[in-house]
Amino acid sequence: MQTISLSTISLSTWIAVAIGAIVVGALGWVWARYRKRTATFLTEVSKELKKCAWPWDPQQKGARRYRELIDSTVVVSISSVLLAAVVTLADFLLVRVVGFVTRLHL
């Protein structure tokens, strides 16, 4: 079995250990100081999420359960691609028009 002395560990390893210790210490301090607030926040979030109307019926099974979710995702994806195409086209045309106009005045 090979033993490792403290002098053979590189400086970058010591720095990583020090940063890790600082992060763990900071998280521990935050947890100790704000534990009650955090627990209250998470409890309230849980209560609010139970009030939400989710886009599926809990009684349905399989892919039909997520039909509305899938349809909405497809609509949003297609709309995003179309909007990106319109903005790209408008940008392309404006660059060409401004380039043409600026060459006329030289």
C-alpha cells in the first residue's frame, strides 16, 4: 500500500479543497440561519402547486394523459420557430436596406 504525504498533494488540489470547505461552510451557515424561512417557503410552494390546474387528467393512463401537454408543446415549438424565422428575415432585409442607403450617400 502506497502512502501519500501532505507535501505530495498539488497546490491546485489544496485550493479545490479550500474552496469546497468554504462552500460547504457557507451552505451550512445559510441553512442554520434561514432553515425556518426555507421550510416555510417550501411548504407554501407545495400548497400552491396543489392548487394548480395541471394539463392532464389524473384518471387517464398512458400517452393520452399527456395529450394536451404534448399538443401545447408542439404549438409553442412551431410558433417559436416561425417567430425566429420572421425576425431573421426582418433583420436580413433591414441590413440590406441600410447597407444600400448608406452606399448611396457616399
